Amino acid sequence: MNLAAIRSCRWLVPFALGAVALCVGWWQTRFLCDDAFIAFRYAGNAHDGHGLVWNTAPFAPVEGYSCFLWVLVLWGVWSISGIAPPDSANALALLCSLGTLLLLSRRLLRPREEGGGEPASVSLAAIAVLGAATNATFVTWSSSGLETAMFGLFAVGWTLAATDVHRESGRRPWLAVATWAALAQLTRPDGALLILATLALAAHAWATRRARLGALLVGLTPLFAPGAHLLWRRWFYGEWLPNTYYAKVVAAWPESGLRYLYCFAVEHGVWLWLLLIVLWVLVAAVRGASLRALFGRGFGAVVVVGTWSGYVGYYGMVVGGDHFAWRPFAHLLPLMFLSTCWLASAIGWRTRTALPLLAVFAVLANGFGWWFERKIEGREKDGFVRASTRLPAPLAGWFSTYDRCRAWLRLHYVALPRGLHAVTSRDLLRLLPERRAGQVAGLGRGERGVYRTVAAGVVSWALADIAIIDAVGLNDWIVARHPGEPPTAPFDPQLLLPAFDTLDGDRDGRLGGAEIARFAPLANLDATGVLVSPACWAELLLALCDRNGDGLDRAEFAAAIVALQDQRHMAHERTPPPGYLQALRPNVALIDGAFRADPAIAPLTDAEVVAIERRFRDQVRK
């Protein structure tokens, strides 16, 4: 083997190191979250011959998933191999994450263009790939049963292809960028942004005569696939967007999204990465030619940066973050490691300077996530620990603001950590370990069982022959479009405020953790919908309102009580219209650890189902 062949295979070294590290982390943290079983139910109904529906006919089809291609893959693997989604999903997600590391390794060690200098050294590439492979967020979403890792693979693939369109002429680079964009959009609706960016790149290439119209038209043909899917969605479900959009995005929520972005930035060392960008801009401004190139051969990079900036801004200013901790940004972490190497090279730093910088960034991006994972052990259902009281004193002040934001997010069902989802799903699977018909006692042959729930994952998968009414609307057309009733206050602040003197047992004018913990069950704080231990309530309220670290004074206690009145919860804002649940007559209940049908409730007939859905759909349209 000659030297050129050896150099062309150097990417195998960082990839192999990253693959081993990722597989170890994946094995230690693999889990299935409850929401993954929603997609599993759709795949299950399709596998049983009912199509991609939530409840079988005569219920109208509803697109309660937002991962079309992921559901198709799960269904296909099941049909071909006999391996059901709960057993295949995490292996498929791991393969997608390994594919992301493969793309990262090859790009880092690819020969540069003429005048672009040497590619990254193997050592630098190894640190970058290992940094991505050992990042707690990237590892977490390499399992879960959700489509996150698949979308991440396609998103990273599109990013690399979009910055490559200038390297060669003809239709080949456009086929690449369009294919990645199409796959991303078929996996998640977020991919529509990549399609728009691809069209912008094509328009720029045509306007500047960098690509011929014929080559562009041929190269963009993969975009017909998501177009066809959009028309199919409209025909089959009657909507242009997934039902989940209407259920989740009620109103812009920057109060949540900005806190979500801030906590993500703190946990992942984003501030160092941003400082490096500022330094590069300053260097490029001095050189002049570097900035001018951004609107020529570097236009692909401009579009990529703009696309992901818009993506982050949309989640921050409109959606409010995500119910899951950092899931929408998991694919951005490999890109941050890649761009750190590129920025260091563009500034002009050699490997000996870039290596320690990249190592420091890896520690900042990865260290806190694994520390948090360790500290939450045994308290997974609480989903919160205060960092400022557990980290060394010099860091306490920095993380007090982080704790305050993270406590606020926890109280609003935002950024819930892996451990909470893993334990919740594990407990449900102990109750319902398999999918089969006939698990509900008391139903006669041909009688319809109806079960109402707000946690529609595992139960919907296991009770395959039962109609599941999703009371928060992810899988219910009517609930997803009902504006919801204003939440009732969980308690009267005026009744709780006088309790301060009673709770202050040591008469020091402040409430410490133990005093707040005794207060939580007495005041029924669980009425807020946040179910945590009394000790966690103490941590949440202290993090939220204790500004000087010495407990809650009277004013801070009043502020905490007022804060608890805010009942907006991520993905749990929709409520059924009055009379809707009663009309559907749920006749299945969980009694003493078993699902049973109530014989006193007459099962719904097909004609009743059709009439009820028609009546309430007409009502919410008004």
C-alpha cells in the first residue's frame, strides 16, 4: 500500500476511537422513553394492516407522530426481520450516530482545496471525534427509541454537503445536498428548513452562473420525495402539518426558550466556541479577502450558519425549547467540534495550538453533562439537582443563575433529563411488558375498549386493541385544536403566605431546605402538576427564589408562591373540549395493577364514534 493510500485511510483512526467510545456510552445509558412508543404504535398498526393510524377505523386517521421516515424504517425492519420496534429502535439509532461520526472523521481528514492548507492532523481529528462521541447529550440521543439520531445523521450530512457544493461542477453535489435535505425533512418537519436553504443555495449558484440550470434541476429531483409526502399527508390525514404541531405550539414562549438556550450553553461550553467565532471574525476582517469570499465560494457556509441560527432561534423564541433536555440540538454538537477545528485552522493556528484549545472545549462541552448524570442517580424522578451547592465554591456563583433557570424549566416540563424519562418508561414497561390483544379484562368479543391517558406511549403500544384517547392532544385532532381551558390556580397564595411564621421553626426569619420540605406536602404543591419529592421541592424553590443563599426570607417565599401559579407546561397545554371525554365513554381503567373494563359503561358503537368525532371537529373549527 503506497503512502497516498495510507493517508486516504487516516480517518479510520479517529472514527474507530469514537465508535468504541460511543458504543460504551450507549450501552451504559441506553433507554426507551415513553414518547418513543407513540411511533411504535403507528408502526404496529401498519404492521397489523390498519395503516399509519393511532386508533383503528372508524376513528379518523390522525398524524400523532412527527417522524414519518423513522416509522417507515421501524415498520420495514419489523416486517423483514420480525424484530419489533422496542427491540430494534435503539440499535438503529446507534447506527445513525455511528454514521454521524463517520462523516465527521472523513471531513476532518479530507485533503483541503488548493490554497486551503493541510487537513487536520490525526491527533486533532481524534480529539474532535472523541469529543463528539463522549458528549452526554450526543450519547443520550443515540438511544431513546426516538428519531433524533436519524435526523442528526441527515442534518450533519446536509451541512457537509451544503458547504461542498462549490468543490465540483455538475449535478453530483446538488444530488448530495438535496438528498440529505429530503431525508431530513422526511424524518422530522424541521427538515423543511434545510429544503428552503437548499433552494437558496441553488438560486445563488444559478444567479452567479456557478451552476447550469439543467444540472440544478436534475440535482434537486430528490426534493420531490418530501413534496409527495406532503401531498399524501394532506390526502390521508387532511392536514399540511403533523397533529403534534398543533398540540405543542400553542403560542410563542421566549420566556422558556431563552432559559433553555442559556442552560444548554452553560452545560456545553458554548461560550468558548462563541469567543473563537468572534476571534475569527476579527482576523477575517483584518484580512478582508476572507469576508468577501463568504459571498462567493463560501456562500454555502453562510447559508449553513444562517440555517442553523434560524433553527436555534425558532426553538428559543417560538417553541420554548423542548420537553426533552437538549434533544433538538444533539446534532449541533458534532458540528461544533468540527467547526472548532476549522476556525482554529482559518485563524492560522497550528496543531500544537489547536490541540489544547479543542481539549479544553471538549472538557467544557462534556464534563457537566456526565457530572449531572451522576448526581441525579437515585433522584431520577425528581429530575433536578442544584449544581451551585454541589460544585466547588468558585463555581457556585456562576451556576446559581443556571440553577434558577433550570428550576424554572423543571416546573414547566421543559428540558427534562434522560434519567427521568428512562425511569418513567421502565416503570411502565414493568406494568405492560409486551404488546398483545386481550390484556384488558371484562371486554366481550367485539366490544370496544376506550382508555384515557396523558402518558400515551407505553400503554398505547401494549394495549394494541384498545382505543387510546390522548388527553393532551398529541394523537387527538380535536384536543390538539381546542384552545384549552385557563388552568385553575393550584392554591390560594393569600392562604399560604401567613404560613411563613408557622414554618419558620427556628425563628430566624428564613426558611431552609428542611422547613420547605415539610411545607411541600402540607401545601399540596403536587397540585401544580409537578410530582417531585419534598426534598426536591425545597431544592426547586431555593434555586428559584433564594438570591443570597441563606434560605427564603418572607419576600422570597412570597415570590416562590406566586411563581408556582404559572401552570403553562410544555406539550401539556391542550385540554379536551367540554363533554368530549364523556361522549367517548372511557370504559377501561387501571385497577390494582391490572387493566379492567367497567361493565356499567356501554361500549361505543362504530356509528357513535363517527358521530362524536364529526360533532366535535365541527365545534373546534368554529
